[in-house]
Amino acid sequence: MKRYEIIQEIFVPCNGDLVQNQRTIQERMLVSPERYVRGLYKNERRASYLHNTWGGSSVYEVVFDAGGKHRYIFTEL
């Protein structure tokens, strides 16, 4: 298991802006960032998962059919 800083951001479906006060930061010990994100949305039938890297961090985005988006940025500590 590795230790990660996780930044979660929630975006508004209608205009794509970051929802005010909807950014959280936490630290967790995880086996896999992807497994963690998919576990959060395991009951969500209509979600797409995207993965990129940015500045040495792994970025996972969950995009819902209704237009909402949640972004998770994982930085290994």
C-alpha cells in the first residue's frame, strides 16, 4: 500500500465550473487509486472513467450522463 494525498473536485453540470467549496483534500493509504475511485461509484451505472497524468500526479475523472463530473488528483507522498 502507498500513501496518497487526494484532492477531490466536484464540477457543476450546467456550466462545468468548480462548485464553490466543493474541493476536499485528504490523505489515505491505498492499494490502487483507480480501485479507490471505482469503488466509490460501484453502484453508478452511467458513469465514464478517464485517467491522465499531470505533473507527476494521477488524475481520475468520473463523468456522469447527466453532465456532472468529479475529479480526483492523487499525489504519492
